[in-house]
Amino acid sequence: MQPLQVRVTSLAKLPALLDALTRAGYLAVQARRDVIEIHRTPSSADAREDLKVFLRIWKTMNPDAPAEVL
């Protein structure tokens, strides 16, 4: 599986998003200043869709720090 990428709009919240992803079972690393790469997801059945759902929940809890799957 090629890593999924997430663009983060709030660099100040990037560490918190990395932490949240890790606690949820994702293997996530900061790839660039504003990009997180996801190398493993809790469920590989539809990893991209699962990640989108996770980010919608993240945005609800962190409206000042939206992130999007690239």
C-alpha cells in the first residue's frame, strides 16, 4: 500500500493530529512541513474512506485545524 497523505492547514495542531492518529491505530509520520503520511491504518478494507471519516471527526473537534486527504 502506498502511504496516504494528509495536508494540515494549522501547523500548530499538526503534533496533536499526529498523536490522535497514533492513538487511533494509524502509523503516521510527518513527511513535510504540512503533510502527514499514513503508512498503516487500523482497517485496510477501505483505508482512504476510514481516514476521511477520522478527519471529519477531527475537524468537528478542532474546527480551527482542518486537514484533508490528498
